[in-house]
Amino acid sequence: MFITIDPNDRRPIYEQVADEIKALIARGELGEGEALPPVRQLATDLGVNMNTIAVSYRQLQAEGLITIKHGSGAVVASRFAARTDEKELRRPLRNALTSFVLAGLSTGRIMQIVKEEMGELSQK
């Protein structure tokens, strides 16, 4: 499992870690039932505090993407367990699109960015 932390990213480290794991799940690099590294190991590998990784894992669990069993570790949950209604799924997309529009990007450029990102998610 390859996760990178960007020190120049404005997002907190726990959010970066959670987003990286989400992307790995979305691309199929982490499949249903697959174990995530123990909190201590991932924290050591990334050079961050264990609590930071624990917060990431709890966030992913709250979103239904992983299951945490104390003593057994964290595993990727069923993709169907993480289903949310479409209206709620659209909210962060709308926020991202609003940011693109406010940054002055054209509709064509925004669509190109969306296609590129979808291509990244589709690659295995």
C-alpha cells in the first residue's frame, strides 16, 4: 500500500491519509476484506503520530469504507456497505465544481479535469 503525505497540502494529515486510502479502494488496489496496515506500522512508515492514523481509520469506518475490529485490525468493508444516497454524494462534487468556477476555469477545462480524475480512478 503506497500512501504519500504532502507537507504543502492545506488538509490535515489524517484527511490526506483517509483520502489516499479511499482512492486505493476506489481503484481496486485495496479489495473487500483486505487488511490495512496496523496503525502503529502505518504511522511509523509515514513518520506521523499514531493518533493521526487512528483518526483516519475512524473516519473511514464512519463512512462505512472499513471495519475495525479491536485486536484484529482494520479491513476494507464491502463496497455496498458504504452506499450513501446520491444527493449526499453530490454535495462534495458541487463544492469542488464551485471552487473550479470561482477560480475562473472554463466549463471545458473543468470537464477535462473531471475526465482526467475519473481516468485515474479507473486505472488498476
